[in-house]
Amino acid sequence: MWTTSLPLIAILRGVTPDEVLGHAGALVDAGFDTIEVPLNSPDWALSVRRLADAFGDRVLVGAGTVLRESDVDALLAAGGRLMVTPNTRPAVIAHAVACGLQVAAGFATASEAFDALDAGAQALKLFPATTYGPGHVKALRAVLPPVPLFAVGGITPDNLSDYLRAGCTGAGLGGDLYRPGQDPARTAALARGFVAAWRAAT
């Protein structure tokens, strides 16, 4: 069971600490309640801290592109509650779960999915989703337990419904929602488009 009302993860890759609250406010106003700051963003831990302080009571705040156990510790120290990975590293997943974090573990194959679940991941992230397509999701759902499954990588308002119909719980939204340097008003408009697509598909 996913823990937020809207199973769409806003990925703010490249956002700066000075910009993050403006974009987060636009996302929350549009209905988003999960925000991820990837670790390859400038001073990502400060952005997570500011998000957690400002929105932590109503938004699941976390970090993505988490690759090492030390990253998990830094995320926890910054006040994050969600860890998202691009790959399947059981030791990192198990460490994050032991720390009490919600984990969406990146995978591509059935073997990786089951390794992630065995390590304690509460959700799975098919990445990059458009490389594999909705057919891959449908085939995986035949063997996976009923855990939250997110499509990430190339998801747009136009193809979101294809992945939901195939068996995805939701999606992680990157460059089609936020690009570094864009105005919060642009983020707000794109966020509303994704929410509308979600509602139309469900």
C-alpha cells in the first residue's frame, strides 16, 4: 500500500535550495504529496531539509538517485522519509528500511524486483520505464505480489494511462514536470496537467 493520496512522485532534479520551496508550493497546490530531490542536485540535503521543515506534515519528502548507505544516513539527517533508487542494491535498501524510511527501489527485471522486495523495499520503481513499455509492466504484474509499482523515465500526461492500465500504481515524473531553471508557474501548470491525466485514467 502506497502511503500518500496521489501516487505521483515529483522529481525535482537539479533544483537549488533557494528555488525548492517555490516549486514545492506549486506542486502542493496542484495536489502533489510526494516530492523527491535527486542527490545529483546542488546541495540536495539542504533542499530536503527545507522541504521537510516547510511541508513535512503533509508531503512525503525524500531523495532519489540514492546509491550508498552513507547517502541514506545523510537523507535521514536531512529529515527525509522517502528513499528512491535507480537500481537494486539490497544492502542499501535494507539499511534504509532499518532506518525507518519508505523505499521505492529501482529495478528492470523480475530478478531485481524480487531481490529488492526481499531486502525490504515497500515499493518498486521500473526505470527507465519507456525503455521497457507497458507490456513489460503487465508481464511483471503476473508474477509480482501486489506491491506499489511506479513507472519512472519518460512518463508524460499522454502515456501515463497506458502504464496505469498495465498495472502501475503511479509514476515518478521528471523532465516533463520540472527542469532546472523553469519558473514555478510553469511547474504549477505542468503539475495540474499530470493530476488531470491521473484523474482521467482512474
